[in-house]
Amino acid sequence: MQPAAAQRVRPTPERALDAAERQVVLDHLHSERFRDKAPVEVYATLLDENIYLCSIRTMHRILARTVS
């Protein structure tokens, strides 16, 4: 039997959102205005208003973290 491979800790990217920035994204996603909208719709609406918080994929990652 082979020994289990050691898990490597992945470093946090320099451009990663900090906790406060992630909370701002969550606040937008959970707001009354966007509560029933998909992240792609929130992203598009905010871009129309010249507001860029993060990518659509990052919105999905932040939402996935809150569920688990």
C-alpha cells in the first residue's frame, strides 16, 4: 500500500477579495432587489450601473461558500 499523498495548502491569490469585499457582494446578491435573480443577471444589472464588484464566477464561489 502506498502512503497517502500530503495535501498541499494552496496560497491565497494576491487579488482575492477580502472578507469585507465578499460581504459587499453577498449584500448585493441577498438584497431585496436581486434576491430572485441569478448571479449573471445581477452582474449585468450592476455593470449597466457602472458597478463592478467581481466576476460572475466569483459570485458563484461566494454563494457556494455560504451554503457549505
